[in-house]
Amino acid sequence: MSEFYALLGVARDASETDIKKAYRKLAMEFHPDRNPAPEAEARFKEITEAYEVLRDPEKRAVYDRYGKAGLSGAGAGYGFHHVDLSEALNIFMRDFGGMSGFESLFGGGRQRTDARRGQDVRVTVKLALQDVATGVKKTVRFKAPDRCAVCEGTGAKPGTKPTTCSTCGGSGEVRRAARSMFGQFVSVSPCPTCAGEGVVVLEACDVCRGEGRVRAERTVTVEIPAGVSGNNYLTLRGQGAAGPRNGPAGDLLVMLDIKEDERFERQGDDLVFDLPLSFSQVALGAEVTVPTPYGEEMIRIAAGTQPETIVRLRQRGLPVLGQNSKGDLIVRVHVWTPERLNAEQERLFQELAKLEGEPPKRSPGFWSKLKEALGA
Ligand SMILES: [Zn+2]
Ligand SMILES: [Zn+2]
């Protein structure tokens, strides 16, 4: 599963910044506007595909574990597919803008829509560990521009209509032949009069002042899958800010703030629970209940259990994101020593002390227990 890393020429543990840098460098080399070689386009699509997965922590984590299959599998919900040229160009434009001094040959329509795309809106959802265990629906409220209902997003005063731009005749772009160090090409740039929209508003809507959108508070219900971590975020396409004058809406990015659970320590999909037991419980064996995210569970502690023994409850940890399996609940046994004894207890311990014999000079299992505890 190193194909995407190899395509970008980065290490498996490369930071997001490194990935971005590596992609940008390669994209500048293989961008079809710059590189006329017939194989450049295919290469540009490949590296963009790799970049689009590795730049997204959630997709990257899935890819690291399960490869492309994990991203495209039914129900995975990542919608992975091979990008076509226009998508690849859009992705490049989205993250790096136009190449300075360079208008794209494929530009026209794409720039028109991109310039009018609404902004992405970021919201944070607070989650309890319990929500991670089961998955949860959360309602988020946020402020973001919404389409103006009065002018239906056109920006034109009701009763009037936006007029076709006379500079560009409605195409939104002006073309001219240009020369560059890469040779002669046709340059396409957004029309300066209508900013690429193809129409101009002569009489602006009073409510939105010609913007086609107004400030609004919105409520969206977000379905958060089980097994998420703080590194994940969800992208709700088209749920962000409305674009001006019916431009495409931005995305809603839902960040996750997961509260720690004082009962458990999270280690990826596994949970660790520290279980204190008394001398007599570990010496005689006992049945005790431990909490799991799915309710309490009874476990048997064998007679003669040593401190720091690990009891692993399979599939009682957190769900693995996008998979039908769970991590484990790791129960760590600790032996509790009473801090003060009453007279009766002290008498019994004295009795016991006479009978219990000498402890070994050195705990033979200590090092192997330690290694087990450290997960080695
Ligand atoms: Zn309006
Ligand atoms: Zn125009």
C-alpha cells in the first residue's frame, strides 16, 4: 500500500505539508498546460489522485490500512474513484489557485464556477467516547451565507433579470493568443466586466445588494460513524456557504472534539481499563465486573493472578472506522494494598504472615509481564 506514497515520492510518515509540497512540485511539472508531452496528462491525473487521498487524514488512515480497496469498498463512503482531467485540474486549482501568469487552456467554465464557489465552513462537534463506540447523529448550528430567497440567488431586483454581459457576450471569458516560454497557446481568462459570470446585474436586489446570498443561521444534522478519532473530520459537500449569485456552495467541514473518558485510556481502537483488586481477590480468584462501552461485563480472575496481569476482552474496544470489527478492551490488574487496617484485619494478617511463607527473591515473570504490558 505504498503506491500513492511512491507516486508523490514521499515517505510513509510524511507530514501533510511534505505531501502538499511534493504534489505541488510534481503538478507544476506535469500540469497539461505546461507539459505538452502526451503522457503528462496521465501522470498529472495519477499524482492528483494520490494527493487527494493522502492530504485527507481520514482517507489516508483508511488507505494505510486497507489500500485503495478500503476507499472504494461498498459502504466505505469515501467515494474513491479515478479522477478525470477536469477533476484533477479542479483539485489543483482548489488548493494552489491558478499558476501565476498562466491561464489554463481548459479554463473557461471551470474558473467561472470556482470564482463563485462559496467558502468552506468549519464547525466542531463535541463527542463523548460513548458516541465513538456507537456512532451518533449530531445537530450543528452555524452561521453561513445562504441563497437570497427574494431574488432566488440571482442578485437582481425582483421583476428584473441579470443581463447578458456585452464584453464577453455571455461566455464569461475572453480569449487571446499569447506566447510564453512554452510556446504559443490560446489564453482564456475571466471576463473583466462580469468577473466571469457572463451576466451583469443592472438593478440589484435590495435584500442582498446584488450578492444573491444573505447571512443566515443554519442547522444541519451530521451522522458521525462509529470509530472516529480526533484526526478524522467529515466533509459535507455543498453544505457550506452559498456562492454569490447562485455559484456553487462550499463544503461543511465537521471537526471532531472527543472528550476523554475517565474510565478508559484510548489506544487506537483498543481501550485500557485499570482494575484494582485486593490481595485476597488475586490470591483466591474472583469474579468482578468491568465497564465496557457496551455495558458492564463479568470477568473471572484466576486464583494466583499476579500484579500487572493483562486480561484482554476481544472485541470490547472501539469499532474500527468503516469496518465491521472492534478493538479490544485491555484490563490491567493492579493489586490494592489497604492503607490502614483495623484490629481484626491486622490480627488476621499477622496470622497469615506466619503461614504464607517467603516470597521469591526475585519475581521471575517480571520482565515478560512488563514487555506484555508495553505491548511488545
Ligand atoms: Zn437578493
Ligand atoms: Zn463578461
